[in-house]
Amino acid sequence: MTSETAEFMSLRKAAADFAWEGVARHPYKDAEAGPFRAISRQILFSDPRLDGELRYFEIEPGGFSTLERHAHMHGVMILRGCGQCLIGMAVHTLNPHDLVMIEPWTWHQFRASAAEPLGFLCLVNSARDKPCLPNVEEFALLRANPAVARFLDGA
Amino acid sequence: MTSETAEFMSLRKAAADFAWEGVARHPYKDAEAGPFRAISRQILFSDPRLDGELRYFEIEPGGFSTLERHAHMHGVMILRGCGQCLIGMAVHTLNPHDLVMIEPWTWHQFRASAAEPLGFLCLVNSARDKPCLPNVEEFALLRANPAVARFLDGA
């Protein structure tokens, strides 16, 4: 490997507005994989020699991620803006640099505020299962909690 | 698990000056593990069910991490301040949100600027080898490059 190649591979400078040189901004996920709104995904570190991946998700004002759960865990750090998340039956307000740990099989969803985007880093295992969406009964159980229902309604 | 317990475990709010509720600020490493100066370590995500760890290191103005290499990789994101890093034979200037990938067995060191701290996130595999320090011949080879020598001297 020449030093030019090493240099190119080893550094990706931050650009304006939470973009990075050589990092593509992707759709959050396939449209059929569940309801979501106004969210993008950038893969910051993913390599066969790394057992974890670091991604950057950004939700536009008023947008939200899919309400889902799965066997794998998430370690999240908020990078910009503000919003809320649902973890299990608890709704949390989120500000820059807050840390969120999402345990296996815990329902979770992120929402940006109406006025600001919500951008966050997400650490996951490179090998992981696919998310599950709530069925009718599970969704009703979540909505039975008034604070959770208000969160799910974006109210 | 009660919802209070889940809430406690799932959120760690950011505090002032890059600290977090419930996260301890540790020494960087044991003093005998190599030369370094004015650097602290906070473990943000480390869990038996996560294959990767996310740590936050902060180097005070004028401080530096150990010059070392190892089989495992680092994925680094700068969070605050400015400084420089050596990766192989290349010296890079670092600013907030820059991404640095350190390949296996690549010599690397981070230095804060004289005026500002340098704080960065570091993604590593949970299972990883111990770092190696340069021997006399390896150190001489690095110093033979004038830009590398200036970096190592903190000049």
C-alpha cells in the first residue's frame, strides 16, 4: 500500500452539515420494511475486520424512525438537534451527546422535534438479526400507556 | 425489570464538558504501558452482548496518546477541539467530526494542539490484542521522515 493510498483510506474529513468526504447519504431502509419518515443513513465505519459498525442517522424535523425491536442491541449517541425516543414504555427527551442504550427485544423509536433535526450515531454488531414490527396486540399494549400514545402520535 | 430500572439503564444524559451521568473518567492506561501525557478515557458502551466498544478519549492541550500499533483496528470520530494524528507515515490535522480509520499494525498517535483539547470517540472490537510499542529500529525508521519527526517532537 502506498502512503497516498493509506492516507486516502485513513482520513475522511467532516464536511458541512454532518456529511463526510467519501461517505454516501442513503435512504434509511427499504420503504416496505416499516413506517418511517424523513430519515437518512450514513455508514461511517463498517469493515470485515471490525465486529461493530458505526452509522449516522439523521431525522428531519417532524420525522421518525420505525417502531421496532430485535435481538441485537444499539448504543446511540446524539450528535445534533433534539427530539425524543421511546424505549420500552419510557419516553426520553434527547439532546446533543446524550447516550441511549437499547437492550435486546426492546421496542424503540426516535423522533425529531418539529423545529430541529435529530442526528445520532448508532453502534451495532456487524452480524445482527432483522428488526420485527409490532403486531396488532403489541401495538395496542404500547398505546394503552398515555405517554407512549402521545409519543407515537407525534404529539 | 421495572420501568424505573429500564429508564436508568437506557439513558445517560450528557453533562457539561464532555462528561456523562454514570460514566467515570479513567486514566488513559497504566503508566508502564508506554509514554503518554494528559489523556483520559471514558467507556461509553461496553457490554457482553455488543461485539464492539465505544470509548471517549480526551487529550488536554499539549498532551498525546501512546505511539503504538496492534492487530485490532480503530474507528475514530473527533468530537471536540483540534490536533493532529500520525497514521503510518502520514500526519493529519484533525477537526470536529473528522473520521480516522486505523488499519491493523499501523503506527498511530494522537496529539492535542497547544491551545485546545482533542476529544474523540473510538470504536474497537470488544475482543482485541494488546498494543505494541516501537523498538529502537522501528522508532528510527519513523523519525527518518522529517514530517513524522516534527510530529513526534510535538513541534
